[in-house]
Amino acid sequence: ALSRVGDKGKGISSPYIITGLTNDKSYDFLLNGRIDGGEGGPVASLSPKTPRLSGNAWLAGNSVSSGTLMRSVAYGLTTSGASTYSYVAVGHGGKIYTTPDIDGKRSYGAIDSGVLQPLNWISPTGTQVSGGIDLKGIVYAVGPSKYIAVGTAGSVAYSSDINNWTTLDSTVTGTSNTLNAVANNGSSLVVAVGDNGTIRYSTDGTSWSAANAITPATSANLYGVAYSAKGEWVAVGDGGTVLTSTDGSNWTATTQSGALKSVAAVTHVANSIITYAFVAVGSDGTVLTRTDDNAWSAQTLAGSFHAASAGSRLVAAGTNGAIFTCEIPCVSWVVPPTKPATTETIFGLLNAQNTYTAVGSNSLSIYSY
């Protein structure tokens, strides 16, 4: 097929995106150019390229300082009002590491010789979080343009520039329970969940309110929370606890299965059909999936999972570097053909810019694009 990429000297945008290709099928590309309808120059032939979904091949990234237990990773604006983006990872001992997204087109990083270069994690030099706080989760909140992290003793830390962090204690959040995860609805609302059924929400990251109602009430430890563009929040925790909400304040609790540790949501579009999907994973190998308004479907895999993410496919990750992927609407889970050998546990997993980024125990950092 011929694809015309320029018109009368207007040039082309970069990168030029070709649609309609089939994953895992090899394609040859020939490039030629001409001016004002004249004769074209020599044809340039590129080596065959095979498109694929991210999550198929995993590579080792540059780790943070040795021995650090990293729990979560987020992606957003470098500073409020900026046009550049960064990754921010948090962990135990108040540890925070950042790295700029070095490609101006907001892709994961620079590509040299056809290989995506791993991110280089660095420590902020501004005001930091106390080493006595273990940070468990982080999110970039679009509305207030802040990174918001949560952790032990009801602590919340936020930053508008990834360098200087303000810490809020239990007197502000209204709880001394550990907050394990945090999510944003793509606008102003931020929801954090934690031990003993704790749920807190905020619209600015600085003022926090307790959930209005959880029906029926639950004291289960909650470890994951996610928001779907369909307008639904889902939180998960011990004993197969699954809570849903449309406003972040009023929640309905159900019991599914598994010792659930994480949940993720994605809006999937294929052949002009929109599917809203959730995936939740558990330390006992449980994997729950749900699409649209259907019931949850449970499977048990050979692994112990602490992290879930969703993009072009669903991903479950956990101990000993275990990774499984599943194509939406998700029938069969498979192990990626390529991934680093490791005995570390993946705790944080993010899909941003069509790339999965994972962090974990003992400075683990891996990625897939």
C-alpha cells in the first residue's frame, strides 16, 4: 500500500503514525520523496518491523539506590503548568525518586539503535518526606496538578514540582491508619484507601474527608483503588473485599475472592467498540477481571501478586518477578516470552505512554514497551 506523508512542502509531523497494522506480523517499509511532482530520489529501505503490544518483552531498568523498597510509581507534569513530564517513584523510609521524561514528544525515553533507554532515577534535592514514613502509593492528580503520595500513620505528602514535598499527618487526614493506595479520576477528585476499611478523599491534596458511607461497613484492610472513565471507583482488599462508588464518598461493599492487593482500570477501544475493564490481583494468586457491567470473573494463577496495571492488555505482577498478561476482554493469562530473571517482588506497576514501568523490592526497576 502507498501512504502519502507530505503535501506540497507542508512536510510531515513526527512521529508519523501508521494505523491498521496487525500485531506480531512483520512489515517491510520503503521510503521515497519528491518535490513538486518531480522524480523521486533513491528508495530507502528500512529493516522489517513487527508491531506488538507492550507487556510482551520486559527489560531491566536502571535501579534506584541499593536495597530500597519501592512501592509505587506515577507519571505526570514535572511542575504545575509545565509542558514537560516526569516519573516519580516512592518507597519505604520516605524515599522518593524522580526522572524526567527526556523525549519532548512525551514517550518513555530516547530510543538509540532501536532500543528504548531505561530511565535514570535521581533523588530530589528539595524538602523531603521524613524517613520515619513508609510511602505506599502515589498518583499524579490532574486537577490540582500535584503528585500525591500516601503512607503509614495516615500520612500524605504532596508536591507541585517533584522536588519539594509537604507532609500532612493524621491530624489533617483524620486517620492514623496506614494509607496503602491512592488514585485520581483524571480531574480533581483523589481517593486514598488503607487499613481497617479506611477511605479518605480530597479535591486538592491538602484537605481530606472521610467517606460518607460504606454499605455494608467493612474493617478489611484496603490495598488498591482505581477509577474508570466510565465514572466508577473500585477499591479492593483482604478477604476478597471489593467496594464500588460513583462519587468517592459513598461505597457499596461486596465479597468476591482472594487476598486482593491491587486493582487497575482501563478504557479499551478495538474496532470502534469501547470496553471498560478492571483487573484486581491477590497475594494468593487470585486474579479478578470485569468488563463493562458484567460480573467479576475469578481465576487462580501460579504466583503471588501485588501489582496490577492495564493498557493495551491487562498485567498482573508480584513475587519473584512474576508477570502475567491477558488480552482484553481477557480469557487466558500468559507469561511474557521475555523478562528479566529476578527473585524480587514487584509492588508498583504503571502504564503510561504505552509503556509499563514497574518498581519493587531491593531497588527493582523494569519496563516494557
